Amino acid sequence: MKIWVTGAGGMVGSHMVEILHSQGHEVLGTYYKPTTDITEIDSAIRMVECDVRYFQGVLRLMEEFQPDKIFHLAAQSYPTVSWTHPQITMDTNIVGTVNIFEAVKSVRMRRKDYDPVVIVACSSAEYGATLDKLEGKEVYVKETAELLPLHPYGVSKVGQDLLSFQYFMNDHIRCIRARIFNSTGTRKVNDVTSDFTKRAVLAERSGNHELRVGNLNTYRAIMDQRDLISALQLLSDKGNFGDVYNISSEHIYQMKDIVTMIEDEIGFRFEIKVDTALIRPTDEKIIVGDIAKLQRDTGWKQRIPMVQTIKDMIEYWRRVL
């Protein structure tokens, strides 16, 4: 199968192209300003620079490659960056999504039978303030919950989500929207687990055990990127086109518990220092998704425990730093 992964320079995308390649697929990975070291990716995988904000580049690749599946992961994916760069966030996430679908439509004008599956990586950030209204068992937010994003990134993902739905309804493009909750793993940067595991390895070498932190009282359902990729692949094979699915860990962690797990793996305790610069203007108290729909339609199961993810990330940082 021919598969295009946009955002292949990110944590999830870089691992996804490797997994798809190992499964025997013909893979095209595209990137722009990668957040990972793409030289780590198997050189047998075709990697092409493509800024999804610009239609002609997207169209050229769509016409040339004509993938059977598209995993659209390319995004400005950091809420904190979206406060300082809202224009880039909107252009990348919303215009970039429009360009993918419009390129599919353009190819269809010459090839009437062209009918790819498009998996769009949306976000739990779309739920925003709704998450703080939920209590008890209802903290596991369902796909039907109100969308009340709390930052420009969340707003951009709502736009991306709804645009994808209208391309399904009006143009009959076989798309599925995946509202992805927190994930982490090797090559990840700028999230709690990656930042703290990296600092742990640096502290291990320097002997300076100070750890600057933001708000450690929030709760997050965090999954390993390998479980996320499995869910995305299952959705492309078994999901209902036009529909939306949460992809979330079933396990919830308080951020201070993540620190403890890292300390247990690295073998020493941190000297914790709260840095106000690391505290967001708005921050949901708990983020976890109801995944009953995903499990019912695809049979997905979370397989990798957080302690294993942390162990792998620490070993990764020891190798590359």
C-alpha cells in the first residue's frame, strides 16, 4: 500500500514511517522544520520537505504519489507556541488541512476512481473548558462533548476537525478524525515526560539534581506513541468514515507521579524548583478521553505501561545526548 505521512519530522510521524516501512508499505514522509533528528530515520524511507501551508507543494506530491492512505499529522502542535504565534498555528493546522483535501479533489478531477483514506490528527485540546466541568466517571470525556478550546492551538484543531467533516459530507472523501490525547515517547520534545527524562539524564551526568517544574498538580492520561500509532492504523482499517474518535490512555497520572517514576528509574531524587515561566495562563486540571467507541470499532488495546515508556526515553537520551 502507498501511504503518505505528513509531519514525519515529529515524534509520532517519525516512528510511524518506520513502522509502516517495516510492514512492507511504500511510504512517503514529509516534514517542515522537524522537531526530531530525522537522520535517525531509516535512509530507505523517502523523506521530502513540504510546508503544508502552501498548496502547490502539497498538490505536486499528491499528484505524483497518489497515496492509498494519508495520515495527516503535520501541525504546529504546541499550545504554548500558539499564544505567541497564533497566525502560524492557524495557517499550519487549518490551511494545511484544507490543502490536503483540496489536493485529493484535484487528483480526482483527472482520476475519477481516486479514493484515499485520510486520517486527520485532531486533539483533546478541542474540549478545553468542558474538561473542567466534568466530575466523577464523567471525567472520561466523550466525543459528543462540547468543544470549548482554551488556547489558539485548540481553536485551530476545532477548525481542522470540522473542516475534515465537511469534506466527508460534501466531497465524500473517506476521512476519520482522531482526537488524540497526551502521548509521549522517544524523540518527543517539549512535554513533561520528555523534558523531565532529558533533564534527568543531564543531571545524572552533571550531578546538579535541580529540576525546574511548572504545575505538577494536573492530571493527564498519557500513552506511549507506539500505542497511538497502533490506534491510528486500526482506525484507517476499521473506523467508520466521517466519524470522530478519541484516542486516549486509560490510565491517569498526576504530573508529580511522573517525576517519581523518573526518579525511580534514574536512581536519585530531584531538588524541585517551581518556575512560573513554565505555568500556562490556562491549564485543564484533568485530561482523559472515553475510548469505548475506539475499542468497540477497532479492538484497540493499550499495551505499553508508563514505566516502560520512561525507561525507553531515559535510554534514548543517554544514547543521543
